Amino acid sequence: MERSTIHLTSRMQRIMKNAEIEARNSKSDVLQPAHLLVACLKERTGVLGEIGLKCHIDVNEIRALVTGRNKVGSSTNCSFFGI
């Protein structure tokens, strides 16, 4: 299988870095979509950033889903997305 290189924009690099920080802060071994969502909303640029500026989205509620404080959320372990 041939290895390919993925080039990320500086914005995407910041989002991935912030998502990893979110994952660590939530004591998660898995980078979950909620971590990416929070990182995108914190970026304040691009489409999700604009949504975050125009709509009230409680980032703490999203974090609660990841950390299990909210019974609606659940987590899944997957070696492909470990950090």
C-alpha cells in the first residue's frame, strides 16, 4: 500500500491541535467529533466559526457530552483515532 502525504492548511492545523487539546482536557484517549466541533467553533474563521459567532452554541454542553456528564452522550474506543 502506497503512503500518501496529506497537506493541511494552517487553519486546519490549528483546528487539529485544538481538538487534540480538547481531547486531552476531557481525559479522552480518542479524538471524537465533538472535540473537532469545539475546535472549529473556537477558530472563529470559516463556516463553523461564523455559525459560532451568529448563533449561541454552548461549548460547555458539547464538552459535557464528551466527558459523560450528560447521559445523552456516549464514547467509543477506536485505535484509528487515538491520540
